Amino acid sequence: MAVSEMSPSRAQRQPNTQRPNPCCFCWCCCCSCSWNEEDRRKKSLETHLESISNCEACTKPTLDEIKVWAQSFDKLMKNPAGRNVFREFLRTEYSEENMLFWLACEDLKQEMNKNTVEEKARMIYEDYISVLSPKEVQV
């Protein structure tokens, strides 16, 4: 018996329409596992980086500014566009809360009003330090 007689469905399949390998324990390949989602996010990274303006208001960085960021992380963090790019990177790594925590602390350092300092410090604790916080960071 020839292979095509044993399995007509295989013989009818075209080479480019092979069924993908199943993910995790879902044998039907219809679920959206985390690794599938991560692959999709990596493929759409350019799209995410184009949406940087949603983070902080800034102008588009020049090529020279971007080259400076490669030499100095401090300069990257001092530049609003650099922070936006880094924040987008952290999103892809599921670590955006680290950047948000840093920004909140930087904002707190600039505050002069004692009452506002206390309120911001409490909010930082509740948002990033407390074990009950939705965006807990490892300190």
C-alpha cells in the first residue's frame, strides 16, 4: 500500500499548510499560550515602538542622541525619548513597573512641599513596595 493510499489527508496537504506543532498540553493548537503571545509581541515590536508618544511627551530623538544612549545609560534616562524607548523595552520584558517606580521616585525627589512628599511616598509604597501592590517591584 502506498503512503498516499494510507493517508489521503496527508497527500492532499500542501507543503506550506502544515499544521503547527501543538503548544503545551493543548493538542488542538487553538490556544494562545504565553509563548505564542510573546512571539506575537516580538513580531510587533516595531509597532509598539512607534507608539512611544503615549508614555511621555517628547520630540523624536536624533541619530546622535540615540548613539549617546548606547554609551551612557544615565543620558538615556535623562532624555524623555530615551525613557520612552526603555519603557517600551521593559514592557516587552514584563518589567514596566520598575520604570514606573523609578519615575515616581524621581518625581518625589523634586517635591518640596512636606505634605505632598508624604502623600507621594505613601502612594509609592502602596503602588510598588507593599506585598499587596498591583505593581510590586523587588527592592
